[in-house]
Amino acid sequence: MKLLLDATRCQGYGLCQEPAPELIDLDEWGYAQPRGTTVPEGGEEAAAAAVAACPNSALRLVK
């Protein structure tokens, strides 16, 4: 699974980082910065929660 960010849709709310701090960092302005595109084994649930938490659909989880 890969966690992809559409930076043009991210508004810097930081909501995606709350359920997945091990997958997503926030920059100094609060914009999402995924730590990598590949979701580590066992991280799928947190990645899905991060996608669901984003109000602007800036994150996608793909196979």
C-alpha cells in the first residue's frame, strides 16, 4: 500500500497526522509531509484513518 499526498489540496489543518503520527509529519506551517509513500506492514489501519481524517481528500491510499 502507498500513501499519496496531493499537496495542492492540503490546507494545513494537520488532522491527518493525529491518527498516524508514525506515517505523517507536519511542516512548520502544519502541512502534511508523509514520511514515505510505502505504508509499512501493520500501518494500513493508521493510514486509512489518516485518509479519512483529511477534510480536503488530500491523501489517498493505493495498492
